[in-house]
Amino acid sequence: MKRNQTRIIVGTAISAAAIAVAVDHTRQRLPEPEKQLAGQEAVIIINEGEALPGENNDDCVKSVSSGRRASPCSL
Amino acid sequence: MRLLALLQEMAAKRTNAVLTLLGNIDHLEAEHHYPESSLSFAENRWRAFYHCHETTVIHPKEHGHFHIFTDIGNRIWAHVAGLSIDHEGQPIQWFTVNRWVTDGPWLERDTFPAQLKHAATDDKEGNLVARWLVALLQINRDALSGLLIERDEQLQLNLKGRSKVEALHDRDIYTLATQSIDLQSMLENHLLHKPPRTPARTLNV
């Protein structure tokens, strides 16, 4: 009896077609970005005698968005 | 093999890394970071976020890009590279940018291989997008090392009598080096040992 007439190949066969199918099926349209929402305006109530926001401390005026304008891709 | 397995996992769900990351958001907002607090992975030694710009175009076919950072010690994050994604969620290009764009310390290119070893410890059960990013970083280890070399060479060429620190803050220099990605060719090269289709490497300032 010829033992080597048939061979069973165990494992996963990787082919160019398998790669192409995997890549192709991940081609899915992404949603279009909308423009950045404008900063929300807020009403600030200041009691008589209180300092205006940012009047005494420049650091308070610095915002996250201004930081990102300076370095638009920072963490 | 790992990258292919991850792609097959996404393919089965008819999704991709960006759609997975975005989840069920109603509106994709330009300039916003996704996820907002960034994605931590590789035992919190790496971080990344995805965003789209309103005006800046890194690649003509780009939808948006990932920015990938690594912890160089004491939770100080250095930018490693950007990864441009097209409108169908496919990676199309690695790029590096000038320091002012991402802020933080300048990643010394010699430290990159050691930093990447930390990413190799990523949890196999972790976030799918994080595992996809790690797999892409690892399969492109040599290309990224080359990109960082080109980044530094390009910066050197643009010193023009200035100090390196001055050049790193020059807002006329945005992208420093780019490296095209052909995902299918890349996988065929790694898994089937097919010669890669030569990617176009360009330098932009």
C-alpha cells in the first residue's frame, strides 16, 4: 500500500485571494466630518464688585481649543 | 499573520479600524479627537487618537489620520508617527510632522525599536483598534525607522543657519517625511514572500 499517495495538509492556507478578500471587506465608507461646532456662548453673571473673568489671571483665558490651535495634533 | 487575522475579524463584521473606533456616533466632528481622551494600549505605554482636519490635508485621498505617541518615561508622550486613512478606512500613508504640530518632546529615533518592543506585549484580548495599530506598527518597524531617519534628515536640511529648536517651531514646516502604504502588497510580502510593489517615498516640507 502506498502510504504517500495522499497527503493531508493541516493548517490554514494563506493565499493572495484570502488577503484580498480580507482587505476588500474592510473597505467601508467613513462618515464625512462636519465642521467643528462653534464655541458655545454663555451668559456670565457677575456680582457687583467681582472681577471680570480673565481680568486678573491670564492663565484662566487659555483654553483647550487655543492649545490645539497652537499644536493642532497634540494629545 | 496577526494583522491578517485582525483584518479578517473586522471583515467578518464589515467594518474597519476607524468605524470600530467611532462606534455609533451621530456626527463626526472635524478637529475632534476620537476617542476624546485618546486610546491607551500596550500596558498604557502607547496612546493614539484619530481626527480629521477642516483644512489641513496631509494626503489628497485622506479622510483623517491617527496620531501615535509613546511614553518615553514619566508619562511624557513623544509623537512617533501619523497614519493617514482614506475614505474607506484603509491606511494609505505614514507621516511625521514637525514638533510644533504635536507638541511634546522630540522622539529620538534610536529609541524607537526599544519603544516598539513594549508594544509587543499588548494584550491579545485588548481593544481591536489598539491591536490593529500595534500589528501595523510591528509589521512596519523597518519602514518607520527609515521614516524617522528621513524626518531628521529633512529637518537638518531645513535648518538654514538656525538652531534645531528654532526649526522645530517653524510653522512653515508641517510634514517632514511620508511613506506610502499598500496594505495588500505589504501582507503579500510578509505572508507569501511576494516582492513588494515599491512604495513611493516622498519628502514634504
